[in-house]
Amino acid sequence: MSWRTPVTLIVLLAFVCGAGWYGWRQFMAPIDSNDDPSCVEAKLAKGSRLKAGQVTVNVYNAGTREGLASETLDKMQRRDFRTGVADNAPSRIRVGEVAIFDPRPRSSEVALVRRQLAGPVRMIAKRDIAAGVDVVVGSDFKGMAQGAPTSVRLSRSELACVPGGRSGGG
């Protein structure tokens, strides 16, 4: 047996162990849900229109109705909203009907999403669960509002997270 055989085996073993270690670390690393390169903060001018296609919506299920978040997000997508996350709500969140969690609850983005939802909507000024407007639905969620607009005219200039950095000019 030549000296090359054990050296080759050691090099291959080190390579396999290194690749396994790297793969395991990548697999176990947390997913950064706030990384959305297609969403850029842009200043929208007073009087311009904010359209549904410029707003990302995430829906979380805090109730017992299975599939409610996905079903609601699908309906938002049919109204041209950009879809984000559909998942179960974090366990610390309790909602009976529906609530919107957003650091800017008076923004036009939130107002547009709010108009899509039937029944009373609690507005909660908290940091985002994920990038976009976070809607949390509970077991008593009434569904989508009929005939809701898919755009709003801005009464003041404001920052919005829009796709690809396009600012809304009209």
C-alpha cells in the first residue's frame, strides 16, 4: 500500500466532514423573513395612488379553523396584493376576529389592507412579524369585505415598502 492512499482518504474524510458541518449550519440557521430585496422603502407623493400590487400582506392564523391564513392570503392575492407569509400566529398572540400588527398603523398601506377585511379590525402598533402588513385572523373572522377598493389616494406623502423601488406617482 502506497502512502498516497491514506493521505487521499484523510483528505476526502476532512472534505466530507467539512461539507456536512457547513450543510448542518445552513440547515439550522434561522430564516431571515425580513430580507425582501424586491421591497424597497420609497417616498410616495401626496395625491398619488397606492395600489394593492405595491403592498405585501402576511396572514397568520390565531384561531382553530385550519387553513384560514392560506385561504385569506389567497383571497388577498386575487385582489392583487403581493403575498407574503401564511402561517400560524406566534403562540403569544390571541385574536378573536382579526387584527393588524404594524409599526405604522395609520399608514396608507395598513388602511388599504384594513378596508379588505369584514367586521371590526383591531389595530396594534407593534413591530412587524414579517416584512409587509401583518394580518392575524382568529376563529371568529368574518371574512373579506365585499367591494373593497384596491387602491387609495394618499392624503399626505409617506414612506411605503414598494416592489423594486418604484415610487407611486399616479
